[in-house]
Amino acid sequence: MNETFCRALLQAGLTEEDIAARLGVDPKTVRRWIEGRALPYRRHRWALAALLGTAETELWPQLRSAQPRPQEVVAVYPHLGTVTREVWLGLLRSAQHDISVLDHPDLHLAGDREITASLAEQARTGVTIRICLANSGATATAELQTSRPSADMGGVLERYAPLRKTGQVQIRLHQGALYSLIYRADDQLLVAQRVHGVPVLQSPVLHLQRTGKGDMFATYLVTFERAWAGAVRQVPVEPR
């Protein structure tokens, strides 16, 4: 019997049938996982870890020796859509110096009032915030380093506009393709890996932290800085 798995299900208020329905498997399969007679496939382990708010190695300790994980990797989420609001808020509120975002305009960050309120509060405390949004439909004027937002982008910028009143927030528009979505708060970041032909919310996500060893974190910082350097400052959009 996998007692850790059982306790996690009880704490989350989920039944075997709930798990089976969410993962699209037979309830008998979930029963075998609970009884310790079978190890879930990797995609199911990641989904379960996200649903239960823990790491897969906590649910299945035998994976620790079989699949050592780099110290930089805090967690892995199967899809961007499975990253909970609590994770987003915890990440953003942990920042004391810098928040950097390389984002897709169709995502929910700008539309979530609690998240934008947290960003505004962080800016008021002196945290520098840089937001870089994909704007492939816009036309840029390189000489002026400004960009006219597309019609769809205008609504996104309007939701972010109140943040600029703090004086700590910069917003730029990225004209090229986004291969990764990056959300950094000081020494932590979430990275969503874009996959060709897959909706952005289905992108797998890494939660990374800066450590003394390893260069994954640094690699994504370089990616953000290059995108930021090549992006153009937006035309001001005043809040209504």
C-alpha cells in the first residue's frame, strides 16, 4: 500500500474516481497505484503531483535513486494550465528585487486581478518589473523604438496600464516567435516550453531555482534578456 499517496488523496479531498476522471484512466488503474502494485506512467505522475500539490518523488520515493533530478529543478508541471494561482502568487510575492515576464498575450496573468494587484504592490515596494509580451501583429519603428499595439494587444496593455503609475514597471512588445514563456522572481522562475502545434496552456512547465551548480537557470535568463533587448517600447495606453 502506498500510504503517502493515500494521505495525499485524503488531504486533497479526492477519490479514486476523481483521479480516474481527471487523468482519463480506469479506476482500477488508480487502485493499483494506491496499492503499490503499479507505478504510473511519467505523464500521470506529473499530473498527480500537480493535482496533489507535491513532488512525484514524495509520492513515489523509489524515483529518487532511479531518476535523480538536478538541484535547479524545484518542480515539473505537465501543463501551464495546471500551475495553480497559489504558485503564481507565491512566486511573484517572493521577489525582493526583480520580476521579469516573457509572456503570451492570450494568457491569464493580465486578466487576473489578484495577480496584477500583487504586481502593483511589489512595484510600490521598489521591485523592478519588466513585462515583455508577444506582439507579432504589430508594426514597429526601429528608429523611435516604439510599437503600435495590435487591436487585440490593446486590451491586454490596458489591463497592465495601471501598473505604470508606480514608476517601477516597464512593458515592451516582442515581435518574434516565443519558444519559451518565462516568469522570473529573483532567483526563481517558471518556464513553459512551447511545443509546435500544441495550445500554449498545454505547454509543460519547469520551476527552477538558481543554485551554485548547473546552468539551466542562467540559460533562461539569457533568453529573457535577449528578447527584452530586441523588444520595442510600447505606445502608452492610458487606463480607462
